[in-house]
Amino acid sequence: MSKPLEGIKIIDFTHVQAGPACTQLLAWFGADVIKVERPGSGDVTRTQLRDIPDVDALYFTMLNSNKKSLTLDTKKPEGKEVLEKLIKESDVMVENFGPGALDRMGFPWQYIKELNPKMILASVKGFSDGHHYDDLKVYENVAQCAGGAASTTGFWDGPPTISAAALGDSNTGMHLAIGILTALIGRDKTGKGQKVAVSMQDSVLNLCRVKLRDQQRLDRLGYLEEYPQYPHGEFSDVVPRGGNAGGGGQPGWVLKCKGWETDPNSYIYFTIQGHAWAPICRAIGKPEWIEDANYNTATARQPHIFDIFKTIEEWLADKTKFEAVDILRKFDIPCAPVLTMKELANDPSLRESGTITEVAHKERGSYLTVGSPIKFSDMKPEITASPLLGEHTDEVLKSLGYSSAQIANLHQQQAV
Ligand code: CAO
């Protein structure tokens, strides 16, 4: 099956998570992604958090599938020469080094553009160019704090909290992938490449836009009616942490189910969607609440929303999270069990759709990874193993016109 990005050649000068997540996605969809790595060590995630000695860590394998690996010391003249050749015949170069690293290496955007005016250079940095923090190196949690996620996540009586979801890393990579595809379409029209830059702070903030909405509402009104602080608590002049509150137009909360005393994930998320009030009352055995003036509008319910959740928890006390959802779905109530990684890994629907997929790897045997969350009617991305360090060095050099003798010579010069 031909894939839409076949024929697009990408120099993958990325490491850790933000950049690799972007190029992995493009590789799934058919791009020829060549990961350029330092000889001897490669991407630091190859060795971070290893579960099997001397074998590429899952951190690496789960972010670098469907790619090739070329080892090259791009600080040495002969490595620079190979990189220049690659730039001349590639469409995209993606990098997420620390600020200024590419310039220090001798490859500023001006030079890349001279080598190949059709090149798209895609960069991830912690902060955008010209930002007063643009000299900072940034990892996931730093970005979550700088982008507004941490100050608005967690409980009001606890500290700012980090999400387990990679809002700073993979999310930024996804933004960059959209930027690259847009620049590729733009290039079809203009014949010219361009630089695409995405900062981790901006990408986190983009996902926190509803909190900026709330800041402006708070500035105007002095309260936010969908937060647990309303109406009994107090608001300061900044958006507070709302615990597990719904955050949109529908109140919601994480509710205990049967077995919560021993199972920390025996919970469901329950949403009180306004127009579903009557079905909710019927589902939880409180039909008298349907017409009760204390309950029959969102405004009437809000002052005792936690008493309502308590009543629902009493109803949930003899039901597992799965049993509860099976009942509530019949009443069209938006809800879901709180699922663990183990439950997700074994979920037959996720296996069937390819969202959880098993990949065969030369050295570690098979491992699970998250496949494409994007589904196409005419293409099912096949997830293949991540490359071993330097696995495709000779193949790539040959394709650039190097003879076997020149390749052997290069290996010698590049040896660490
Ligand atoms: N050959 C020779 N040198 C190479 C090379 C190669 N193939 N690949 C990389 N290098 C060099 C770079 O030139 C750079 O050297 P200098 O610092 O001497 O110029 C160095 O290796 C990499 O530097 P770095 O700053 O990128 O690496 P770090 O481990 O100190 O920092 C990180 C890591 C992630 C904090 C930093 O890269 C960064 O802030 N990146 C931008 C934001 C980002 O993407 N963060 C998310 C990472 S995922 O959590």
C-alpha cells in the first residue's frame, strides 16, 4: 500500500522525546526518516531507564519506530560533509537541540537555506525565539510549569502538579508535525522551503487555552461557577486548581466504585451533562430529583454538587467501575472507568485498532508500543522496530554516492 508521505526525505536530528515523537509520526505515514546520531552513544534515550542490559531502552524504541539510524560526528569535517550532502537532497530537517547548538555546529538556518532553498528546517525549543527565557534548556515538566498547565492542575490545597501526559514533549512534537506538513504544502505552491519553529511553552499554553478563558472570566466576574471553590470557597485573582472538576459547561468528578479501599484505580469519571439530568436521576434511583426545584437546573445543583456526587457514590458502592459504566452508558451519560496502563495494554479494542501494537525488535524480542492514534480509511500505518545504533549508516552513505572504500575510511575517521 503506498503511503502519503512516501518520497519525503527527513533528516531526523532529534533526541529525547519532543523531536522523536514528531519524526516517528511522519515515518509511520511513509516519510524516509534518517536519524542522525553521535557515533558510540546515539540518542541518550537508548540507554536511559533500561529494563534489559545492553539493549535499547523502551524509551528509545517507543519513540523511534520506522526510522533509519545513521551515525555521524557532525562536529568533525568529514561528518559535516556528509550532513551537507544529506541536506542537499532532503526535504525536511528536524532538530531539538539546546538553544544555539545547530549554529555552533556550523549549520545556522541561513547556511542550510543556501545549501538547499527548498529545505524545511523544523525546530523545537523550550521557549520561542526572542522570548526572555530563550536561552534555557527545557524538559517536559519545565514546559508544563512555564505553559500554565502546572498552576492549574491538582488540588487547591496542594502544590502545582505535573500531568503524566507528555504535554511538553510529545504534544510539542505533534504541533511541529502539523507545521512541517503545512510548510510542505506551502512549498508545493511557492517552490521555497522555510523554517518552522515550535516552542514547548507555546504548545502547552495552546492546550491550556480554556484556562486563559477562565482567567479573563475571573478578571471580569471575580468567581468561576464551574470550579469547586464556587459558591462556598474563595477565589484569588488567578485561575485556581480545580481538582477533578469538569472545567467546561458540565460538572464532573472522579467517583469511588466498589473496591476503591484496596484498588487505587477503582473509580469512574462521571459527568453531569445538563440535558442528561433526568436520565441520571433514573439511573441512580432518584427519580424524585427530576422535578425538584433544588436539583432541576444547573444553577440549582451547583451549591450542593458534592452532595449529589456523594449520593452517586453510594449508588456506585456495590458496582465495579466496569459494571457502573455498563449501566450508565444505557442512559447516555458521558462517563468512563479510570483505566490503568495494564488494563490499556490488554484492551482488546485498542489491540484491534492498532492503537496498542506489538513490535518485533532484533535484540529485545517483542515489545508493546502506542501505534498511530490517527486512523485513515485507506491506510493502516504499520509500526516497525526502531533501528539499532548506526544500523543504516552504510546504506545511507551508499545512497549519497560514497564507495565502499570511502565508507570504510569514514568509519575510521568517525571512530570515537
Ligand atoms: N555529532 C556531534 N555532536 C552532536 C551530534 C552529533 N551527531 N548530535 C548532537 N551533538 C551535539 C550538539 O552539537 C550539542 O553540542 P554543543 O552543546 O557543544 O553545541 C550537543 O551535542 C547537544 O546539546 P543539547 O544542549 O541539545 O543537549 P543536552 O543534553 O545538554 O540538553 C535538552 C538536552 C533536551 C535539554 C536540550 O537539547 C533542549 O533544551 N532541547 C530543546 C528543547 C527540547 O526539545 N526539550 C525536550 C526534550 S524531551 O524531554
